[in-house]
Amino acid sequence: MSEVTHGQSGAVVAMPVHHEHGHGHHEQSFISKYIFSMDHKTIGKQFLITGMVWAIIGGLFSVLFRLQLGYPDQTFPILETFFGKWAAGGHIQPEFYYGLVTIHGTVLVFFVLTAGLSGTFANLLIPLQVGARDMASPFLNMLSYWFFFLASVIMLSSIFVHTGPASGGWTMYPPLSALRQAGDGQKIGTDLWLIAMAMFIVSSLLGGLNYISTILNMRTKGMSMTRMPLTIWAMFFTAVLGVLSFPVLLSGAILLLFDRNLGTSFYLSDIVVNGEILPNEGGSAILYQHLFWFLGHPEVYIILLPAMGMVSEILSVNSRKPIFGYMAMLGSLFAICILAFLVWAHHMFVTGLNPFLGSVFVLLTLLIAVPSAIKVFNWLTTLWRGNIRFTPATLFAIGFVSLFISGGLTGIFLGNSTIDIHLHDTMFVVAHFHIVMGVASFFGMFAGVYHWFPKMFGRYMNNTLAYMHFWVTMVGAYLIFWPMHYQGLAGIPRRYLDKSGWVSFNQFGDLDKMITVVSIIVFAVQLMFVFNFFYSIFKGRKVTTRNPWGANTLEWTTEINPGHGNWEGEIPEVHRWPYDYGKDGREYIPQTEPVGANESKH
Amino acid sequence: MDIVSKQQKKKIHPHKFTLWVAMGSIIMMFAGLTSAFIVKSNQAGWKTIGLPKIFWVSTAVILISSIMIQLSLRSFKNREMTRYRLLLAATMVLGIVFVALQWIGFNELWAQQITFKGSGAGQFLYVIFGLHAIHIIGGIVALAVMLFKAYRGSSKLYSSVPVEVMATYWHFVDLLWVYLLVFFIIAGGQ
């Protein structure tokens, strides 16, 4: 693509500093600037805002099914007003419940925590922090967003079709998901789900290709690999994981589409549905699980690694200390990236997997504890005796570390194939992955939004609202998910609509009510965050200096509102690693400053 | 893009690098499918097939087209535009012939009662060869765009990078086909 729009910005040398909206050199139309933009910063914002819309939808769905779980006997007539037959008599119907659970999972895992998190921050930060004018291919980058948008439209439309959205769970296991006869949610809703996911995979791949080649090929002078901020390393490994694992999910989804629509039996064998004997023979439902989890496990690191990278950066900047163990951080990211591909069968311990094979996967799974512990140790030692500034971003980063520890420890339980026999498919699993992957990554994302908001919009977010947001979310997250561990240990299965049939589970009735009430409060506070976000874009306190946090990385050497091309004139040269905080009596030394003759070594 | 190339004289061009990563990604997809094939082939009720002979013809066609695009790249570098256009067009035509031959091969199999029913080598063949053909069709579309530009001749920059990227991709889908064919001969079981 021989687009040279941003080429012109390179020709702008020494323009006056005080013009606010990009380069006045060539006027861009509204459409090319905000809609079909090829500027990585705008694309990042598009990912963020689309992700926020999805987070609200996905979060609202969880509130709805929490209402059912907390108050299974009560009727909410208002639900019937809004959802009609799906909540007949003010009661959430079973089909609707499964649709809600499925869409909640899919949307939050893929659309919010993959596209909304790495899509946003990889786009925003990679060119700015490695010192590039834009991505390797701005055009592919734009396509990446628009494929995501298309996936979003298809997924959203599936909620409104007559037979309802896909309802086979976010893992979409066959044979349930492969058979139209199996229920309303398995009709057109599942096809739309599969097509939306295919579009989503294309979007992720286009994005990932760009992130990798930008990081490897377009770093500015002096920016060697080991001088890159940890955010960039994390984004790099995230992209590698995505590029290698998403295609495998795509192949699994294609086989599923064939089974659904063309009569093949890749996943189907010897099935009776509603008394009807199906002709399919020779298929294997386990095959799908292998293909799915070969992506599915790396996917949890695709979600988590960007959060880890941003937390490392934010903790170092705000404790005014170098990151502890930079190389160990790199090594552990690398180890996690490799191990991510070798543990997928721990999702399948109870599928009849050979126990000897299972024990290999147990060993590999527990090995992940090593790099994870290294990272936690390094975050804590970075904070240790730091001169900590408790900005909202710092608080969320510390919250991330807390959640990562609590959620990581329960992973050791689940990683054991023997304990997993008792715990699999219970609320314990729900508690584990929500804390360690869901909420922790959300905290990383919030930290990132609060920290880089001044770079994105040239204004600050409101701190009072931000502190309220943090404390309510932090306390709420533990109140919601901690009790679920006990429910799971007691044997309560996940995905169940109503467990009042089991007398032994009745003891948890009040606990479920409490969880529901807290989740409504937490959801309301997230809406407050959204308000704060949009309000601050227009009315927030203006940023007056280029480097409001006193950070070393390159993005703070650009103008307050950088135009397309990022730097006026030359791209700055890099002379040192990004973590020279509190060195030789100086609070911080930006990466662009040459190493002095008398400087001590780090 | 001019900035990109100015900035990075010594290194591999970012677009070429992006293509290499993309090829890794495509390899992962076919690796997923062929390993599914291997897993399934060890289970009960597996049905093998005989490969139609026409796939050998299509192999020859795609190999020749690879030579064509390589020659076309060379003529582009030597600034022989007429020859470049001609060879590029030949590549595209051979690509279309390849897809047509695959289609004939599918029909031959279908005529032997190997339909979508079941989950043996035949069904995998339709999926795997079909997806490969889609990658070829993607290449044909790119070739058509490139050919259109070559005839319009409106490009301001004379850069061989797009042609090199195209040629690399074309060789890749060619090699991918050879791999798939060999895979089906060995693992598919005649």
C-alpha cells in the first residue's frame, strides 16, 4: 500500500510547538482522521472504546445471571419489560441464562480482554515506546480494527435473532454446539458466533503481525532489545502467542462449521437427540477440545501478559525505582510464553485423558508457578522501600499483584489432576480464573488507562472518582469471587441455572445473595469509571507538561497531543535502558539522555 | 512507507518481515489440521481414499507458476516492464488453472461416493485442500491488483518490495501444496 499520508509528517521539521490538533500541514477529513484512521494512536482509542462498550454489555449480562443465581425464586417484572419472552414472568428462562453465560464469557475473554486490552495498548504504546512513526503497516492495522468491528457487529446481531444467541458456553464444545436440534441457542446464533469469531481471529492475526514486525524492525536508533520497556516485551510475547495459537482455533472452528452445515462428522459419533438417532459416525468430540485448548490456554496469557507488562512499567515509574530484575522479568515472560503452549491438556484431565499423559501436563502446569513467582517477587521488590506515589494507576497495579497472587495460588490446586477430579467444573474454577485472569487483567487495563490517559487525550482523569473506583472494585472483586472457592469446594457446579434442588447447597443461599448485591454495586462503579473516562476526554484537567509522571520512556518526549508521525522532526535517539530512576541523586533520567562520563553502572 | 524504508536501510523490510510472520501463522493453521488428521487416523472407523491423478497435474501447474513469478521478479528488477507484466499474467492464469484442477479433483472424489458424510481422509481432504485453494485465490486477487497497477503504471516509486513480497507468498503457497500432497500420500494411505 503506497499510502504516504504519514510520510508528510516526517517532512515537517520544527513546526511551532503550540498547535493542538495534530499536524496542521495537511488537513485530514473527519473520516480519515477519526473513522478510517491509519494512525496507531487513533486505532488504539477505537479498540479501547469498542472494548468498553463490550465490557458494559458483558458486565450487564453477568449482573442478569447473578440475579438468577442470587434470587432463583424471585420475579423481576422489569426484566420481562426489557427482554420479553426471554424473561417470561420476570424470570430468566433457561435458554436465556445459557445465552447470557456464553456471550458474557466470549465477549469478556476475546472482545474486551484481548481486543480491548492488547489491541488498545499494543497500538498506543508500541510505536511510541520503541520510537517509530507508526506501525510497520498502518493499513493492515486499520484493517485489524475494522475486522474487529465487523466481528462485533455480527456478535451483537446474534443477540437479537429470534432463536437467541449461541448458548453452548464460551468454549463451544461439540456435540452440543454442532447440533441444531439440540436447542434454540444451537441454531443461527451459533453460526453467527462462529463467523464472528473467525472475523475476530483475522483481526487478531493482522494486529499481531504488525506488533511483531514493528517491535523487531522499527525501533529507533539505540533502542536495542534489552533497552525496551517491559510493556513492549510483554506485547511482543502476547503477539507471538496470538499469531501461533489463533490459527489453530480457526481450524477447529472451520471443522465445527463443516459439521454444523455440511454434514461431516469430525466431532460427532453415535448420538441420539430427542429420540432421533443421528447418522454421524467416527467423529471425536475430544479432538475439538485439543484444538480449542491449544489456543485456549495461550489465550489466558494473551490476556494476562499485556497487563503484566504495564504493571511492571507503572510500578517502576511510580515507586521511583528501577524495575527489580529486568532480565529475570524478560526470562520469566519468555518461560511463560513457552510453557503456555505445553499445558493445554490440563483443561482436559477428566475427559478420559491417559493418566500418565496427565501427569506430564501436571508437571508442566506447576512449572508455570516458577516464572509467575519470579514476577511477583520482582514487583514486590520494586515497590520495596520505593518512594511510592499512590496515583490511581499505581493502586490498580498493586491491586493486580494482589489478585495475581491470590488467583495464582488456586491455580496450583487446579493444576493437580487428582484434585481436579473434585474441583473441575465447579464454582472453584470460576473463582480461580475470574480472579487470576479476568479481574487481574482488568486491573492491569485500568492501571494502563489511568496512566496513559494524559498521553491519549492530553487531559487527566478525575482522581476522586478514580480512587472510589479502585477501592470499591478491589473490595468488591474479593467479595464476589472469594466465597465462590468455598462453594466450589462444597461441590456446587458451575453453569447451573438453579441449584435449589440440592438441599446440601441451600446453606449458600445468603452467600449467593451477597455476591449478587456486590456484583451490582461493582458494575455500577464501572459505569462511574466510564463516565469519568468520557467526561475527562472533554472536561478533564489539562496536561501542561510533556512528562507529567516524570517517566523515562519515549512516549513522554512527544508533544502533549502528538500528531500522526508522533515526533516533530527527528525521532529521538536512545542511550540507556528505561528504568534509571533514583540514580546518582537524580529522580529520573530519560532514555534519550546520553550516558555521562562519571555515571555509575546499574 | 518511504519513511519506513529510509529508516531501515540495513534491515529486512518490515513488509517482508510481516509476511514471514504471517506465513508462520498460516503454517500453524495447517499444522493444526494435519495433526487433527493424524490423531483421527489412529481411531476406529477411519476411511482412507485414493488420490485422483489430476492432483499431480495441478502440482506441475503450480510449480511452473512459481518459476514464472520468479522470472517476473527478475524482469521487474531489470526494468523490463513488458516481460514483467506478461510473466505476472502467466502466473495468475496458472493460479486460476490450478484452482480449476483442484475443483475437478474434488468432483472426481465426489463421484466415487466420497461426500461430506463421515470423517475420514476424504472429508479432511476437502477441508484442507479447500483452505489451501482459498489461500491460492487470495494470491490470485493480489496478483490481479498488481497486474492492474502494472498496466496503469501510475506508481511514483519504483520499488521491488511489493513484487518480492508477492513472489515469496506465491512460493510459500506452492511449497505448502507440495507439503499437503506428500502428507496425504504418506498419512492418507492409498
